[in-house]
Amino acid sequence: GENVEQHPSTLSVQEGDSAVIKCTYSDSASNYFPWYKQELGKRPQLIIDIRSNVGEKKDQRIAVTLNKTAKHFSLHITETQPEDSAVYFCAATAGEAGANSKLTFGKGITLSVRP
Amino acid sequence: NAGVTQTPKFQVLKTGQSMTLQCAQDMNHNSMYWYRQDPGMGLRLIYYSASEGTTDKGEVPNGYNVSRLNKREFSLRLESAAPSQTSVYFCASSLRGQKEKLFFGSGTQLSVL
């Protein structure tokens, strides 16, 4: 089955700096890679995703890049703000749209933004 | 439109007791899921239901049972709770054709003493 790993497990940055969170996956058939953000005591929420036919996707201050050859993908947050402090989960799946695909999650990275 | 609603939010059980976690969604989603979240372990899938009338095991199904009561509701039952089942449980749902985009409930914090 799929194995998703996140590095590092914790990350601390100064407000205004950029943060990069990396994930690796094992199944070369995986074709969809979402990122979920979970604030303290809250539910995980989808913040951005990318499909394997795209190398990069941006949404305001966040972006995700995908390297299929190396089987890794990264979340980039620019101009970090205290409200970016949260646990970030990456995930992967090889399912096709409409098929019985299931996400495999990484263990999560705790991002702390120091004011 | 409440999204995904879970009850209860908190529960304390004694070892051996049973309980059912309830989940309902009002987004007309086809698929529903139960995850558990433990420190340093991420989100692990317990059971899922791809559509009404079907259920399948996930990564960590032992000690749990599920019922897809109808399209809206998906319950998780612990028949004989164990301390190892102390965790935060999340229900989630997704739309047909977008099974990867999960919408989560607010979670149930369960402690088994």
C-alpha cells in the first residue's frame, strides 16, 4: 500500500518568512496529493491540492509543487502569519475519480510562526 | 447547512463498556469515513462507506464496527472499549467523483479508562 512520510515533524519560522513542508510517497501510481490544515482543537480542512498532471499550483500565499520522478511534493507558505500556525497533513491516493480511492495521510507537521 | 455533524464531542468510558459515535452529513455526499487521530500517528482510516449500503475496512478496523444507516448517517461502534482506543475520532464525507476531497466533522475526544 501507499506510505506517506513528512519531514520535518516540527517547523518554527519567524513571522514574514517562508515555510516549506515536504512529503514523500511510495506508490508511483498515486495521482492526487492534497494538503490539510488543522488548527489546535479544530477539524482538518483541505487548503490546496495537486494532481499528477500538474507540476505546481498556487493559491495566494500557498503553493504546492510535485516531483513525480522523485516521488515527493512540498507545501510552500510565503509571508507567514501567526494564523498559519497549525498541523499540516499531506496525503496521497492512486484512486481515479469515481473509484473507491482512499487517502493515505502523513503523520503531520506542526508549524509554529513566531511573532 | 451544517456540513458534517458528530456526537458526542467528549466521552469517557470504562474498559469493557460499549458506545456508538454518531455522524451525519447534509451535503448529499455519497462516501463517508471514520478516522482516528493519535499524537504522532496522523489520521488513520478505521472504516469507510463508499455509498449507502456498503462498508469496508480501513487501516485500523479491529475493535470497531460501523453502520451506514442511510445516505446521511454513518455510525461507529465500540463493542468493548479498550484503553488503546483512547483517541480523537473524526467522521468525514466526500462527494462522488471527488472522493479525495474530505469534509471533516469537529471530532469526538474519547478516553477509555
